[in-house]
Amino acid sequence: MRIYTLDSLHYPIKITRLLRQPGDNVLPGEALFDYEYQSIVEESLVEDKEKLIRVTKTLQSTFQSYAEGSLTKWLLVSGTVVTKSQSVVRN
């Protein structure tokens, strides 16, 4: 099994927690790792709910497997910053 991060992620992402161990069997849709990324969002001001401001927020997400197989080796560790699509798991 070889898994790559997807082009559609909001790069750069920072891996915050690996959820599987080498030797684990993985099915499509199962969580592999948690990560965080930054995105610009619009928020309303407390004093003026109609006025929106753009702020940068750190958001959390979970990367799910799109393949089935046995996880043999992680190619990253918690804390790794990924800047583009790359291989993260291999057999």
C-alpha cells in the first residue's frame, strides 16, 4: 500500500498525530493521521454582527485512507510539515 497526500489539501499542513501503527491493516475511509492547516475565514465582530472581517485561523482535520492494505512504514512523523502532495505510507 502506498498513500500520497491529496493535491486538494490546504498546504502547508502540519502532521499532529499518527493514528495507525506499522503492521495495522487499513481500509478505505479509515483515519490515518490528524493534521492542522491555516485558512482565511470571515468572522463577524462582536460589537457589529453585520460587519465581517477576514482572519487567519488554524484548523484541524483528519486524513483518511483511500486504499486498502497493510501499513508497513510511515514516511513522516508527528510535527512534519508537508508542503505538497507526497508519499506518506509505503509497504
